[in-house]
Amino acid sequence: MAATQVLSKDTSVPMKNELLAGRTRAAMIFLLPMMLALAIVAGWPLLRSIWFSFTDASLVHLYEAKFVGFKNYLNWIDLPSGKRVYTGVLVDKGWWNAVWNTLRFGTVSVVLETIFGLAVALVLNAEFKGRGIVRAAILVPWAIPTVVSAKMWAWMLNDQLGIVNDMLQRLGIITEKIAWAADANYSMAAVLMVDIWKTTPFMALLILAGLQMVPKDVYEAAEIDGVHPVKVFFKVTLPLIKPALMVAVIFRLMDAMRIFDLIYVLTPNSSQTKTMSVISRENLFDFDKFAYGSAESTLLFVFLLIMVTAYIKFAKVNLDGSTQ
Amino acid sequence: MAMKYLKSTAFYVLVVFIVVQALFPFYYAIITSFKSGSHIFEITYLPNDFSLQNYKDVLFKGNGTFIRNFWNSIVIATSTVVLSLFIAVTASYALSRVRFRGRSLMLMTILAVSMFPQIAVLAGLFELIKGLGIYNTPYALIFAYTIFTLPFTVWVLTTFMRDLPIEIEEAAIVDGATPWVIIRRVFLPLMWPALVTTGLLAFIAAWNEFLFALTFTSSMDTRTVPVGISMLSGNSEHEIPWGMIMAASVIVTLPLIALVLIFQRKIISGLTAGGVKG
Amino acid sequence: MANLVLKNVKKSFGSVNVIKGVDLEIKSGEFMVFVGPSGCGKSTLLRLIAGLEDITSGTLSFDGQVVNALAPSRRGIAMVFQSYALYPHMTVYENMAFGMQLSGGSKDDIKTRVEKAAALLQITPYLERLPKQLSGGQRQRVAIGRAIVRDPKVFLFDEPLSNLDAALRVATRLEIAKLHHSMNSVTMVYVTHDQVEAMTLADRICVLRDGLVEQVGTPLELYENPTNIFVAGFIGSPKMNFLEGKFAESYKAHTIGVRSEHMEFVKKGGWQGSVIHAEKMGSDTYSFVDVGSAEPIIIRETGTSRHDVNAKVSVAPMDGKVHRFAADGKAI
């Protein structure tokens, strides 16, 4: 007893439990490999990419790159005639065209995928024979590599030999065969078609998970009260799955805004579908404008950063809680 | 009564439409891949030829480049997944089970990295890979793919581990288990389903990747399958070998579809738990 | 074999104070039960003793040695959890042997101890089974067996019976009581929200409310001499009758409390009222009588009652069986 009293006087500052101290220490050690890996493979390259955008780096002269300030973004030369000519990404028509294409593609694809995904999810949420088969079937487009789906659709959308034109002609929707991928008027439609086909399943599954968390008795109560199903959908179902929907939309939006492979393979040369990722890679590696391409990729990064921050703020998405 | 029939008929029409649109492109690729010679120029809805010529061409023409690419894809995707899972298991234990300052900030960072536009790091990664001397080797891709597989696996495993009952861990603590022993002897045996799911999803992501594979490899025999397929060309520049491309597509996709169908339920739960890219 | 002393122990999670200064001594070999309503901090207190949570301030000592900083595995404790917390992928044998394996016991030693514990709890036939192949009661025995194998100085139970059905709960309660008798040198600390469990198992009970100790004593001390209204109301079933106002004034108290078995029907005098309901249990009858107090008075009679519902009756407390409480709730 006496010993306890002496000791307790010494411990006016409480001693930390070695268990918890040990756990915190272990946690730090456990996190170290991941943090190192992410720092090396993501953090450092990101910083270097941003740095390159402020230099005159080219593919051949990567290591002799010199700082040039904002010249890649905006620069001007005063001609002897007194005329001032602006250069740089920010006044590059090609770049703004890519921005416009990206936004157009992102918005249309995500909106349509959400609507179709919701429809498919509602179907899958109903109980019917063969539901398992449908669920398995819609996973197929998701599992097929993007490059492969691009090729498969390129074949189906081929102007002379494509089965899509054949179908549309048989149905009497078109009379002339369309060169979907090559014709500037249709290339965006072609890209959208493939992307929607491939990505709607992902949307549907995320929304379905949200739907399945809605308790059944909510519907039963609505049915007993004689509420029309359409009204139930808008007044009950939609508000309840809104959190899941919001998360699905932001993930898809982020994904759509950085699209590269589908467009690179399906419509390689169409200015109508050239997106920010495509144009910036083109400058980086194909046109030997490494620094200029870096500036474009940096702008895309900043753009997405602003977009996702704004989205989380305004839509009040709780990414953490939504997972469980 | 009639109304009810109409409704259920309409519903099944919708169901059939969903299934057909989902499967038709792949079906069409299969029937095309069996067409040889001039059959390829006939638009048919049902198979009209069963030639294996396209498959033979893909596999054995061009000195086995395609087989080489296929093997590259397997090695790279598998290594990436194993590496990521290895790092992710301990990290997600720390993130899900230990209270420490800055934990939610770290989780948000991980999520942010997983949503990263890959193009934003492309220039820096290119420099790093050149600098490390691994350009145009499988290591370049294993290295680069960590950028999306690692955050994804950490995120999914963290949500999974958070759901493991806390009392089991506390029982192990009372039994004298250190965090490492808890992971190895208590949690890992309980996590096999989650590891399989996460690994599979990460595998698919690595298998399908295109941008890095296109940028960090430069020769025929270091390419992965997606790049290989995108570059398949025929005898002349203007003749696209559709039959061969479809055969290659089928070969690349069949293993994936088999995996997806076998692990259907797990994949769906993993996708929705992770909520990350498809 | 350990004597536990808590000195002004406090625990807060962030700005929330859960344990607000507990002084308590648990004697060696004693069966101490922490009881209280949910949120009173009883489980937290147990977890502080186990070492699963950090003590914010104050000291906890085992046999005079301060153990605040000691990891759970080095405190000589064993714990039985509410959800059993068996390792699902290990057999019963492996579950029970795990702790000893980690501390580096020899194979033979482990085997002897596991088999001894298994025999004691009659789970020997299940040693090679997985937890999911066992019933709830069997699982709880395995959990207890796992704790026994550790040969602890202090045995901690965190609501171990609350996942069992009523019949099994009584049987397992008896099992734990027997365990205490056969291991009478081991100190046991048991947390429950069920005052019947507390009364039947405890050597001493510690009633907690809102992070503070309300009263510590043997079950009968608590039953007969509660030091405040809270303990009086919490211990005993049915709940003690409380009366205020004019009923209490004649006893010179703010509130008076009388247990149902200390009320009786009287011919004259007492409080007039009518029977509003009677619960006939066979062995006893509980009559609810409305005498104009806030709540009807419950009166327990052995056997069947002679009073019908709506009958006009007079009731009175027995002599010397009235608990008197001041306005602050303390017993007078």
C-alpha cells in the first residue's frame, strides 16, 4: 500500500500505456512502405511534371531543362510591326478544343451512364427469374479491356463492313452508311457509345448497392399507403440512394475527365474527340514538346483538383462514410 | 389481368435488351474471329465459318510476339498485385485499427491518389523510369502500376478490416499478440476472401492499362497485350486485319471473363466497397 | 491472487469524460461485479483494468505495483468478451493454446493446461472443432476456457452472458459461480447491466452511474442499506417503491422508498387506494395499488392475493423497513 502511494505521487503526469504506444509505433512502421511507395511513384513524378511545365525540357534534353517561368502557359513576342503575338497553352486553340471535348464527353457520358445505370440497377433490384444471369452478363463489358472494346466497336462501327450500319439500315433509321469513327460529325457519338456501353455496368452496380441498402419495409409501407410507384421512386428511393449516387458520379466523372485509351484507339486522328489527356500525351511524346505537354497535363491536374474539391464541398459527399 | 401481362412482358423485353446489348459486341467478336478469307466481308448475325486461321495467325505469325506480350501482361499484372497487396495489408491494418493523428487526412490522400489523372505524372514518371534505367522493361510497368493498384488495395482492405470484429483483436492483445502477430495469425486467415477480391480487381486494372504501357515500352517484345492489340497490323498499311484483331481480343478477354464469372459476387462486393475506378 | 487498487482513476475520450474519478479496492480472490445502466462507464472501467484503454489520470495498481503503463498481456489478466471473440479460423484447441504459444510455453505444457481447462468446462469432445460448429453456450465455455489456460491473476468478464438466451444464461451463470468457487484465489471482475446477475454472482457489487461509483458493498448491504436513491432503485426486482410529498413528509424525508415485500395490506390506517392490476406469478402476487402517488405502489404477497382488481384497499409499509432520502438523493 505504501509503495503504491509513493508511486502514485510520482505519476501526477499519467504514464502512457505501452500497448497503445506500441501500437502507434507499429502503425507508423506499417505505413512507411506505402507512404514511401506513393511518394516515389506518385508524389515525386507529379512534382517533376509540374516542374517540367516551367522549363524548356524536350524529350532529348530532359536533364538540361532550364527554368523559363510561365512561358509554356503564356508568352508573347512583340513583332517589329508593333503587333503583339501571344503563344502558350492558355491561348492555344487546340488546347481549348481539347478542354471543350473533355467537358462535353465527361458531362454527356456521366449523365447518360447515370440514367442508364439507374435503370439497370432498378431492373436488377427487382426479383425475377434469371437475375443472376443478367448480373453476370452486365459484368462482361466492364471486364473487357478498354483497348479491346475499342477495337471490337471499331469493327462493329466500320463504315462498309460494320454491323451497326447494317442494323440501322435494316431498321430504316439510316440510308447512307456512316463512317462513325472517321467522320468528324459522328466520332464523338462513337466514343460516347462505347464508353456508355462499357461503363454503365459499373454505375449500375454501385447504384444497386445503394438500392439494396434501402429497407424493404419502406416500399411495403408505401404500397399499403397506395402511393404510385413513380412517386415512390422520386420521393423515397431517389433521396435514399442519393449518397451512393453522388459518390458513383464523382468517381465516374474523375474517370471520364482523364479518358485516354478509348479515344487514342478508336478515333486516333479526330479533332472532335481529342481530349486533354490525348493532346498532352501527343505533345509530350509524339511532337517533342515535352515542357508544353507537361504544362497541359498540369492544367488538367489543377482542373480536376478544383472540380473534385468543389464537388465534395457543394454536394457534401462523405467519401469516408459512403463506403460503409 | 391484361395490364399485368403487358407489364411483365415489357419488363422481360427490357431484361433481354440489357443482356443482349451487354453481350453482343463480344459475341460478334467471337464469330468474326472464326471467319477467314472473304467471309470477313459478309455481315452475318450468326456464325457462318469456323476457321481457326485467325488464331493461328495471331499466335504464330510475327515470331510469337503476341504470346510474348501475353506473358508480359501476366507477369506484370501478377507482380503488381502481389507487391501492392503486400504493402497494403500492413498499411490498411494501421489505417483501420490504430487511432492516430492525421489518419483521415491520410485516407483522403490515398483516395485522391487513386483518382489521379495518370497523365499528370506521366512526364515525371518517364524521367524517373529513364533515370532508374528500367525504361522498356517489365519493371517500369510494375513500378508505374503501383500508382493505381496500391491506393485501391489499401482503400478496399481498409474498409474490409474496419468491419472485422474489434473484440477478436482485443482477445489477441490480451493473449499477448503484437500488431504483426495479429495481422499474420489472426487477420490474414480471415481476410482471404477480401485479398482474392482486391487482388482480382487490381489484376484486371493492371491487365487493362494502356497509357503507361504505351509510353514506357518501345519494342515489340516488351509490350503488354493491350498495346500489342492496338498495334496489330496487316500485310499492308491500309489493310486492317480485323479477323486477327478479333481473335486476339477473344484470347485476351476470355480469361478475364472466366475470372469475373467465377468470382462474380466477390467482385461486385469489392467494387462497391472500393467504389473506385472500373 | 491479486489485489487491485484504483486511485482517482479518470478516463476521457477527447473532451468527453467517461470515468470521472474512481477510487476502489478489489481484494485478492474477490468476485467484484460492476453494474449500472448503459453508458455509466462500467465497460470502460473494465477495459482500463485490462489495459485495452489508456488511463487519462490516476493510478491502477496490482498488488501494490502501478500498472498504468503495462500492456494487457503483462498484467496477468484474462478476459472473456461479450461476443466470445473466438478466433474463427482456429479450432477450439488452437483458440485455447494461442496465448501460451505466443508466450513461448512448451508443447507438452500447453497440452496439459488446455486439456485440464477443457475437462473442467466439459468441452473436451469439441477440441478439434471450429467455433462456428459450436452453439452459443459452448462458445462461451471455450472463451472461458481460453481465459483459464492463461492462468490469470485477474479474470475479467465483459457482459459474458448477454448474447445467450434466458435459459442458457442461468446455466452459464451457475457455471461461472462454480468456477469462482474452484478458483478462489483468482480475483474476478465482472461487468453486467443485469442486477440479477450482479446479486447472484458477486462477493461485492460496485454500482456505477455516469462515470462515478455510487456505492460498493456486498449484495445484501446494497439491498438493505442503499446509500442513495439511485442504488435503492437500481438493486432489487421489482423496483423499490418511491413516494414523495405528503407520503414522505410524515417520515421527515424528501423521498421515501419501500420494497414491495415490505409493503402490506392493512385493515385500517395506512394509505387508501384501489388495486389497478395484479400480476399472479403462482409463488407470488404483485399487486399495483394507486394511492395517489406519482407511480402505483407494488405490493408483494406470497401465494395468491385476496384482493381483486378495483378493490378499495389500505396499504402500509412494515415497521422499520422504510428507506428515507434527502432532497439530494442521499439516504438519511
